[in-house]
Amino acid sequence: MTFAVVTTFHKEGYEKYGKRMMETLAKHLPEEVSLTAYYENMEAPVHDRWNCIDFNKLCGERYEAFKKLAQPYEHSVLVEGKDPRGGGQITPGSRYLFEATRFSHKYFAVDHFWNMDDSRYVVWIDADVIADKDVPMSFFTEKLVKEGTYWSRIGRDKAVKIRYPECGFMLWDTQSPHHERYKQLMSWMYDQGACFQMEEWHDSFLWWMAERYINDESKQSISHDIGDGSGRHPFVRGILGEYFDHLKGNRKDQGFSPEREK
């Protein structure tokens, strides 16, 4: 089994949290796991073990095309304040649901990596994640992978309001019979703009939509849940919390997730 970790960040993100992420993953992840970072609008960072790729150079054309495609839709929501779900104005707390461009970097980096690397298991990890304990290779092979499934993700099935997965950590089996169909669906939503037909336009919802389409088509579940199913920071409450912390939002300033200890 071959595993490859992928992440992406811009200059500000690298300085605030990405550098720490790169250092801790290089220190604590098994040597057998390759590490790749897509950097944007900055000089290439230099870190042990990390292969660094210029996002603008290799993903920028597709990203800019999507940005142009998204402009009228996002203008309607983010500038004019219209709620695309029908009637009324968008509330401040709901704006992120329709920030398609802002949350598209992850997809373009992952898709580029899928097409350039031959690792069987591609693992996405957000740049504001840290590892603080040595991760054994068995964690990857026995905990993160489940035979017969395609996508490992942090489910929130028990949550009251948010049902889509928390996508700070994801794994795909590129040798799965579902992989090409999944890639096709994601390209359809981004490159062809079909995401703007969906209930929400951010990446977490769209990764989940691709899963749901394939579940319906194949009459089986293609996912393996590696969270605890809740809506309260399920990343650190599931199996990932033993080795990783996800410093979402103001947790970056705190330096840790309080939920991890509960």
C-alpha cells in the first residue's frame, strides 16, 4: 500500500499555520508516507520530506476559469446579498455556504495530484492540522482504510444541522472502481459549473454530493467514517484525535482544540 498526503496554502496561511503543519507532519508521520504541498503566491517553502508544487503554475488556469464561471453566481449572493435557496437576504452566518471560489483550491490541488501521482491512497489534510504524536503505519493501513470502500471522511451523521462531512482530513483509494466516476462528478461540478445547481456550493458539500451520487448509482455506501458522527468538532473526537489536532477558527490562536480532551 502506498500513501501520499496532500495539502495547500497561500503565503499568509503558511506563515500563520502551514509551516507548523509541515514541520509536525514531517516529524510524526511514517517515512513511507509521501508529503506534497501546493503553495500559492509565495516562494517555495523548503522543508524536510516535503515536495512543494506551485499551485498557480499547475492549477492556476483551471482555478481562474472556475473563478470567472462563479463570478455572477457569487456576486448575487456575496455582493447583492440574495439567498439562492429562494427568497430573502442571505444571513452573515450562511455566506460561506456559497463561497465556491474561496473553497475550490482544495479540489484543484487534489485533482492535479490524482493525475500526476501513482500512489494508491491519496490523503488530504488541511494546512491548519498538526500532528503531535508519532503515527504508526498501522494507523494508515488498519484504521484509515476499510476494505470495499472508496472514500474515508469525517462524518457528521448525528449532527442536528450540518450533515455534510468535515473535510479537513480525507482519503481516497485511487484503485477503487468508483474513482473515475468520482473524478468525473467533481469535474462536472467545478469545471462545468454544475455546483451552482446544488443546495450549497462549498467544497465539503460537493465532495459529499459526489459520494451521494455514487451511492445511489451503485446501491451501496462507498465511504468509511473516521469521525465520531457529531457536529462538535468530529475531527478530534474520532480516531484522528489520537494523533492529530485540527486548529479550526480561533483554535489557531489557542494552539489546541478544547474538544479533543472530552
